[in-house]
Amino acid sequence: MFDVIVLGGGAAGFYGAIHIAERNPKLKIAILERGKEVLTKVKVSGGGRCNVAHAEFDPKEITKNYPRGERELVGPFHTYCSGDTMAFFEKRGIQLNIEGDGRMFPATNSSQTIIDCFLQETERLGIKVLKNSSIVGITSLNENKENGDYAWAIKTIRNTYQAKKILVATGSNPKIWELLRQMGHTIVAPVPSLFTFNIQDERITGIQGVSTNASIKIIPSKVNNGKFKAALKKYSIQTSDLESEGPLLITHWGMSGPGILRLSAWGARILNELNYKFSITVNWLPAYHEEGLLRQLQQIKEVEGKKTILRTKAFDLPKRLWGSLVKAAQISDTDKWADISKIQLQNLAKQLTGSKFRVDGKSTFKEEFVTAGGVDLKEINFKTYESKILPGLYFAGEVINVDAITGGFNFQNAWTGAYIAAQAIAKPKLKR
């Protein structure tokens, strides 16, 4: 028998349990985790460094990083945001460092620091952590809750537990979503959110590891133009949402990096509808448009006439990428600026500012797999994170239809939801 059972031993589950226990130490709390280890996603996040949060402290601004949940999270972030996350960890002796791009990591640069903190806190607060407890059923007991009777029965593969309140923090777990659906909740079908693009193209073959700042745009191909437009309308997405600027990394299988991942998050549902077959244009020099760059190239041609194009450091581009784009513009290794035609110059300007690539499939982004989908946001009270359908049932983290771009935002959603749910769960009952 427990007062509160937390389903899921991940970031949101632990954070919620700790805050419940701190607010109301009298409560008997347990965390049920299906696996043999807890906090596994925390362990691998940020390449093992754990990107805890992002240094964006304005609630309105931070919501712009959430393709799903932008409107709903404004209120919660006014209650609990990145500054509060920093204070939580600093209070426990963990310093968070802010990197140039705003990402926050523990000063130790190890996710184990965060894991150890959570495990120490649960031990200090007397929170039971029950591993290997895969959930097979949740039943409402419909007893007289006013008299303190237990309201829920949670059946695992080993035992059945009872609890007055439940915090569901199971992440993107299809089995739990199915249980919640059977209990009356609407589940928005899950699709991958953070992924990289599979591209086979001579221009990027053999130059894996090259990274540069670029502007990327998703465009419909002739084949799926109608489908693309229909999907835009269906999901109320603007074409401007399918544009991104940021670091682009060329890989063995295609393209990755923050610029690509941002697009994969915003385009998650559309790209799923297109079966991950679409086109992108890449501007390798975002400061230029094609006409402006052509003028610049003509000036270089006049000044550097005797130099070979390949060996000219005309722009701040990685050498291997420059060589590949020069070749794509039908310019040879030995061609000098003075020798190339107007057509070749135009080709080069086009390659630099509007390279078109065909995407055919996706690859999961490392272990940081994020899903778009989950419990419908209309069925959650965002002042408490309690279900509007099942009183006494609360949510936190990725189990709801909220997801974000990479950079610590998914964790912040977990911390905020868990904190607000915890305050509501732990609130002592008023005596009549």
C-alpha cells in the first residue's frame, strides 16, 4: 500500500517522486521501473554528459522550441523553468555549466553525477525504487476516497500494489499508452521526432565528419507535392516551420547536426506521412542569396584570375566541402578563375546557396530517441498535470504529446511537468 506510486524510473519519475516527498514527507512513495536499471536515458543523454536543461529563462521564448506543446507549456514554464532546474541541482551541490549554444551540463561532464544525485535523494527521502516491475494493468478501485481508501490498483508482472494517486512518467512506452487508451484517454499516434536524414549523393560521399553552419529547407518533390500540401494543412504547419539554420554534419549515411534535428522535430508528422521520402535545399552560405553570391564570385574572378578555384579560400567553408561543390559545378581541379564560363559561375553560386538533395529514409539520432505523440493535451489540466478524465492520475514527461528539439528542452519539459504534478499530488487535504 502506498500513498503515491510513480510509474517509470526515468528523469520525470525520479524528479516527481523527490518533489512529492519533499513537499509532504509523511507520504509513502514508490517508483516502479520495468527494467533492471533506472535512469538509463539520463545516462546516455548528451553523449554521456547529460544535457540537463537550456539557458533560456523566458517562458514565452523557451516554448518556441517545442513543436508540440508550445501553447500549453507557457503557463507551466511561468511556474517552473530553467532557472528553477539550476537551483534544484545547485542546492544539492551540483554546478551546471552553460555552453556557448545555451546547453547546460553538470560541471563534471558526466551524467553519472545526475544519476547519483537522484539515487541519493530517493534514499534520503525513503522513496522505494522497485525494479523489474513491468506494469500489466491499472484499475480504478472507485472506493470512498474521502475516507482515505486506496483509489488505484497497479498490477505488475510480480505483484499488485495499491495507491491513492499515480504519477505516470513512463516516456514513450506503447504498452502504457494502450492501457491509458483502454482507460478512456485519447492517444495521439506516436511517430519519431529526432532523427537524421538518409541521403545518397556524390556531393557528400567521402566527406563524412565535415560540419558547417547552413540553412536548410524541406521542400516537396514533384512526386509528393499534393501529399505535402495536404499534410501542411492537416497539421496546421507553416512552411516557415520547415526551415532551419544551424550546424549541419555530413555523415556516412547522409546529414545530421542541430540544423537537421530541428527540422526532423518540426516536420515529424509531415515527414512520417511522406514515408521519409522528400527533398531539401541547403544554403551552405546562409549570409548570401544566389544573386548576391554570383556578384561576389564575379569579383573574385576579376581579382584572383590566375589562381585555381579549388585552392582559393574564397569563403569560410570546410576545404573538403568546397572541393565537392566546385566539382558539382562542373569545374575541374585545374580550372583557374580566369578560365571559367558564366554558366560555371552560375552553377557554383547555385551549389553554394541552393544545393538540392533527395532524402530517402531516416536514422535514429544516437540513443536520444524522442517521440512525437502520447496522451492528448486537451485531456490534461496544465495547472496540475492531472488527467481531466481520471482524477488522481497525473502525467509528466514524454508520456504526453509534447516533444522538443535537441538542446536540453525535452528534459526541461520533464522537470517542469514533474514538479507541478508533485505539488498537486503532495498537497495536504484540508480538514473539514
